[in-house]
Amino acid sequence: IEHFLKEIDSINAQSKTGESHGAVELIVSTPIVKVGSSNKRERVKSRVMLTSRDGRKYICDKLIITAPLAVLKAGKIQFCDSYVLPIKKKEAIRKINMFSGMKGHMLLRYGADIHSSCALKETELFFCPGESFAQIWIQSDEETVFLTGFVVADGRDLILLEIKEGRSAEEILLNQLQRMFEKESFFLSDPPTCSAFELHDWSTDKFIMGLYSSPSVGAGWKISDEGLETARHDMKAAVKETVFFAGEHANIKTCATVQAAIESGLIAATEVLEFLGDKINSASSKRQMVS
């Protein structure tokens, strides 16, 4: 993200000196709730109108929607006029899974919380079937270990139930680590402790509403006019060559990672530039024919 923000700053700096033909304006804290317009008087030929939650309106030539899949599933964005979603895209949104989920960040310090551990120093990822935190990612240096534990679907429900019964998510993760490394006995105290812990529930975040998409039953390979495709091809497909879709759920090769989201965004941006280039070239040809 920092890389692309720096790129935007560079483009805007170049626009002031005349080295760039345009500038990039970032408008934040403005959730879009409607694409297109149900009011005929508001419609603009070959352009799309956007309406924000506070009623502000924007008009654009091309649009890339990067809203998470769960937001689309919940119908938080209304598609009107020519931009009503095709049946195939609605089916893709319905079929591709996006589970509820949480992540817990934990900081452990050598000499304060734990003994030195070769397992933690030499491992980046633990898969933990049957545990509340199904995946635990590790980052470490000479003084600390930083863990990120992921909770998916049913695991979230179980943790919420345990929290309701009086246990904390911090305690649940510490006890899980204690079982995982029972032979090493690397915790300095019993019960075990950590230097810091933070839990984030993506499912209650109204701008995310879930974890990430996943391979889904019924959304796999099918034969289409274009050959073999999956529901993700339909998810990625542009509407009226104007409204494009990006995000890890719209990546036809992989999913569930930031890299997958960035890759799909770059692909969508490239497609927009191609369409705009064709439009410019077509307009130029028409002017030449008239002259």
C-alpha cells in the first residue's frame, strides 16, 4: 500500500511540473452505496454515476469496484440502470465462499514470556487442525516473537462462545501454544503470559464483513463460450465495459492473500487503460475521417 501511495505522490508532483498529464485525487471515508442511477434525468450517456452514503454524487468514465466479497453478498452496493449485475455475476457472488473470521496478534518476549525456541525461530507458519486458531504465522528477531493467529468460520463461533463463558481470546491462544510446544516447555510461567495481545473480528467490520474468499463447491470449472472457466471468471468480468471488479475474490488464479488482491487490481487497471485507449483511438479515427 505504501508503495502505491508513493507512486500517487510522484504522479501528483509530476503533474505540477508538467511532466505528467494528470493528477490523482484520493477521496477517503466516502462509502459508495449505488452504482448507476434509477433516475432517468440523472443518467449520463456512456458514463456511470456513483452515489455515496451521504448523498454525494460522482460521475466517471470507468469504475473499478474493490469491495470485499461479503459486502457484495450483503447487497451493500445497489447496481442500477445499465449496470444491474448480470445473472452470471450474481451467481458467482452467491457461490464463492467468504467465511467469517478473526485474527489475533500476540507479542512474546524472550526472557520475559518464553525461553529461546528453535521451532519459533526456524518456522514461519503452523497449521493447527482442530484448534481454535487454525493457522499461526510467525515473525521473530533476537528479542521477540510476533504471532498472528487466524480463526475461520466455526472457530470464530467457538471462540465467541468461550469468551461469553468468561475466557479471553488471549488465554485461548496461550493455552493452544502451550499444548503445541508442550515438549519444549518454553513458557517461563504457568499459566503462560504474553507481552501484548490484540484481537480483531473482521466479521463485525462493516467494510469487510468476513475473512477472505476460498475455493468453493459449485464454483469450480465449467465449459463456457470462452472455454474452461470458474465462477471467479464471472466475478472478474466487466459490466458494459465500464464497471470492472478487483479483489482477491476476483483473481482467477489464486485467492485469500493481499498479493492476489493487488494482482487483480493491476489487471483491472490494465483492462481499463486498454478500453480507454481503444476509445481514444476510435475517436481519433472518426476525426480523421471527417477531416
